[in-house]
Amino acid sequence: MADVEASVRNLVERGCDCTERALAQMDLRRRINLLIGEWKAAGGSDVLPDVRFRPAKTGNPVRASGPR
């Protein structure tokens, strides 16, 4: 999904039409939300990972960079 987001960002920065890529990005987000809903309905109660905090190679959490 990160590559789709980068593609949309790149197209916007160049002033190009990003409709197709943006729709693909929204579809991916919709699918993820559906999967999370199914997981929770099936009894999933663990805290899901937050993409803003990614483990470093040493295992310590590292703050990922924010919006560019």
C-alpha cells in the first residue's frame, strides 16, 4: 500500500491526474478495514500494530517519518 501512496503523491506533485491510483488506494484501505472488521468479529482482540511505530533491527520501536 505504501507504494500506491507514493505513486499518488508523486502524481500530485507533478500536477498529473491521479484518479486511478487514488481509487486503487481507497480500495486497498477499504479492504484492510473489512479484514480488520472480520478479524474482530471472529474474536480478535489483540492490539493491532501501528504503522507509525516500526521496530528497528534491534527490536526497539522507532518512530516512522510523518507525511512529506
